[in-house]
Amino acid sequence: MSGSKSCVRLQGVLLQQLLDSVDSILFDCDGVIWRGDQVIPGAPQVINLLKQHGKRVFFLTNNSTKTRRMYADKMSTLGFDLQIEGMVQ
């Protein structure tokens, strides 16, 4: 890569177009929705809102030190509404 790039905050029409164009959304876990045992502020609310709007949400991790059940329990503790089927390792 030739240097860092900043993220663009999607708002208004662009955000709506993106959400209208997808049925499913994938999230990495470590460093994206939590860091260690601390939730990223706002992450549970955003993910739960996506689900309320009919989006299928899946969580991915390449960390094999925990089982899917352990991840599902952690996510529940951190405030995420998750079925274990939504966790992909």
C-alpha cells in the first residue's frame, strides 16, 4: 500500500443506496466490533439496527482459540443480538 487512507463516513443518500443494495453484511470481530473485552462504542446498536431492518448479519473471525459458542456468549454479553448461526470461523 502506498500510505494510509482515511475512511469516509457514509450519510444520507449514499448510506441508503448502500443499504438498499445488499441483503447480507459481514463484520470482522477483533478490532472491528470489539477490542479485547471492550465493545467498540455504538457497534451493538448499529448491528442490531441493521437486523431490525431485515439485513442478515454475519460475524467472521480467523481466531481459532475460542469456539463459536464462546464467541456468541461474548457477543451477547457485549450487547449484540446474535444467533450462533451468524458466527463464521
